[in-house]
Amino acid sequence: MSRTRHIRGSRLTTAGIAVTTATLLAAALSPAAHADGRPTRATAIENAASALVQHATSLGLTSTQDTSVRDVIVDKDGTQHVRYDRTYRQLPVLGGDFVVHLAPNGTFRNANRATRSHISLSSITPKLSAPKAADLAVNALRAANLGDTLKRVKAKPELVVDALHGAPKLAWRTNAVGLDSLGNPVARTVLTDARTGAQIDAWDSIETATGDGQSLYSGTVPLETTQSGSTYQLKDPTRGNTYTGDAANKTDLCIFGICFVRAPATLFTDADNHWGTGANTDRSSAAVDAQYGTNETWDYYKNVHGRNGIAGDGKGSYNRVHYGNNYNNAFWDDSCFCMTYGDGDGSVFGPLVALDVAGHEMSHGVTSKTAALTYSGESGGLNEATSDIMGTLVEWYANNPSDQGDYLIGEEIVRPGFGKPALRFMDQPSKDGNSADYWSSSVGNLDVHYSSGVANHFAYLLAEGSGAKVINGVSYNSPTYNGSTVTGIGRDKLGKIWYRALTVYMTSSTNYKAARTATLNAAKDLYGAGSTEYNAVAAAWSAVNVN
């Protein structure tokens, strides 16, 4: 999945940081503080730019590097957190990202760096050619889809500096894309040593899970719509004009983030503002679920965490339902800033428009705009777990009697052919037959949907505690690695701690040990060092063998 960012950058020179004209103009035209006295985004960026000059050495910045702002958070007390990406000789640096933390008066406090490696390469000329890197990536894509005949396979290599996997090295980051035998998209990102041709890492590029309206899963739900003449559009003006459209069972043809053909998103309309019938036979029923899922996710992030939309900019996304042929998947795509849902094959999965699936997938969008956790290894497990955790909290937040909150992932979409009552189980992740309950040195070698089990288990323990219990009619029995008894602090505090850790302390390379530190820092910020909540975070991580 291609991710594009609007770059606001600064370049380190021997004289210091030269902030771009656009950034200076934004600062000049913006007030220095909000109405409540907090510094503005522009002021935070200006303060951070000064900090880069003063602390260039500790941040590993040199005259060969550029920085660009990815995200800005200003706390209620005026504390500022500015997140940066980094390039080396104009090449993106994987693991070069960092977060600068500033006091309310703009002075530097400290920083979190994805990696602390010194970046200096003797050459940025690859020995492995781009066409050869493309061939290797295509082979990797085919190997990841054995038994399926792929069509329209393409690959586009990009030179990068890899600082995520040991000593920084020149590498090709290649996005390989194609269509499976049903015409549905497949994609894989392959990281190749540009000197030796050895594969460094590889991961899936599509992040998966796998009036009123009568939905498939959530009963009759309220909808905000837009009237246009004598008809109504399934577009919500109260949530950034988020809308839902019909993909007409078609698929995208995209290569390297450039889409030559997009499956449509034909806006659903209705004559009486009563949408769907609650049955698959009415194509708008799935649209009701999708729109409802978007609404609840938007409201959860805004009302609980103060985040205005997925990107934090108040802009709505859009949904496409009825994508592909019997497509057993749903995915968030940054390149269109949209959610896409398949109908399922009816045997393994039904339509994938359930509430926790919507919350899960759109939370990938939040992660991409904040920590951008790399989608492989332990950071990939944390990426998936973030979506499971936040998607679960969206389901609890909605408080819908037809789809009550639980710690099961995807329980509404599975069918008898799947063989289990849910995709994943947060109280004891190994019940799915693949996920890890506890951390071990090999957990990063698992598929990210299974290595996520460690963080999912932590989250359940932090919210509900260990041992046997029944919640909303579902039986749970959560064990601990060290035989300890963990007392939960509730879902609300879990969500606040995880969200702050994600948006303030985690970086692209965060692993489980670093996630423990990030969540402890978040708990300290919110509740105080040595508080019940701080100690509970420490205990829950130890209970899943993260120390």
C-alpha cells in the first residue's frame, strides 16, 4: 500500500537548520497560541526546528540529512511533541524517524529515536541494479502466493537507507503488486541489500485482518446523510463528509501507488432516508454497516482522544463496499484515504463490514499518520495489535446491543467454514492456533497477525485482569507467563495509555521492549509515576514476558 505524505521540511546545514519558506510563512501567519493559551502547531514546529539546531549531534543529524515533519501533538499543558522523518543524501531513511519533546515554553526536553545508528555510507550507488531488485521482489510476491496464478504483476524499486536492520546500509525497497486469480489485489514490499542482493525483510503491503439504516450486524442504526434535491446521499457532513459507495464488485489496478483503474465508489442514494433491509440481497445493507463503522470510529477517536478524523485534520475518508469477487478481506489504503470491504465467500467469511473490523482497519490509518510502525517483525505485530486494540475499544464505545463489546476479533464475520468463533482472541491469543500468548526471542519471526498476540494479551490483562470471568455473556480465562495475578484498570484507561504511547512515544522501529517503555511513559504522563495505573502497566507486560 502506497503512503504519501505532505512534506514540511528543514535541511541541516553547517550553519544549522534552515527552515523552509513554507514553514516560516505558516508560523508568521498563525497565532502563537490557541485561545486556551497552548502553542499552535506552527509554533511547535518552529520551536522544534530550533531544537534540531541545538541538539543535532544527539539526534544524529548531519549536513547530509534532511528532516520533514510528519505529525504534531500539543498537550493541554502546552507540552509539544513533533515527529520527524529523515533522509540521507535525499534517500528516505527507514528507521530514521524521531520525536522531539518540548516543554510548554518550547525548550527541548528529550527525544525518541527509532534507531540510534550513525548514518554514513561510503556510496549511494547500488551494485544491484533496479531491474534485478524488481525481479527479486516479483519472485517474493509469487512465493508468498503459492498455488495462485498472479496476473499483471509489476514491481517498482526505490533506493533507501535501511537503518532498521543493524548497521545502516543502502537498500532497494521494492513494491511488488498484482492481481490474484479472482482479480483481487495482492502486494508485497521487499527490502533488498543493494550491494549483495540478499533479502533483508519483506511484508504484505495491504494491511488486513482479514436517517437510519438496517445493517447486517448492528441492527437499526442512526445515520447522518446529505439531502440532494429529492434524494438522500449516504454522506455525513458532520464527520468530514465521510461517505460510502458501491464498488460494483470491481477491483483496482494500481502500480506503485498510481492507480490506472479504480474500482468505483458510486455514492449510495435513497429516496426516503431509510437505508438497507438488514439482508445481503439489498446492496445498501452492507453500506449501512460501513458508514456506521466509520461514524463510531470517528466519534471514538474524537470524543475519547480528541483526534478530529483519522489524520487529525477533520477530513473524512470514504468507504467502498462490494469490492471484488467473493473477496475475503477488508483493508485501509492510505493512497485513497479509504476503507474497502469485500463480501466474503459465504463459507469462510460473510461481508467484512463488522464494527470491530471497521475500527481495526481505520486504526491502521491512525498508525500510519503517527508512529508508522513498520509492518514486519515485532513492530509489525504491534501495528496489528494497535488495530485490534483500538477496533475492540471502538466496539465497546459504540455500546450497540446487537453487537455488544467483547475481546473477540471479527466474531461477526466468520462462518462455519472458518472453524473458529472468531479471528483472534485477546484473553488467550493462542486459542486461534497460531498467535503467541507471550513474548519470546522468536516472536518477531511470526506473521504480524500472530505476533500481535503478545500485545493483545497485554491489553486484555491491563483492562480486565487475569483469571476466569464472564463479560457480556462471553467467557474468558486469561493466563499469565509468570503465574501472577493481574488486576485490570478498565478499558478507558487502557485506551488512553495505548493511544498516548502510539502518538507520542512509539516510532517505526518500536519493538515489545520499547512498547513497554512507551506505555509506562504514557501511564506516567497521565496518572503519575508509581500510580496504580503505572504499576498495572508494568505488571501486565511482565505477565506476557516483556520485561
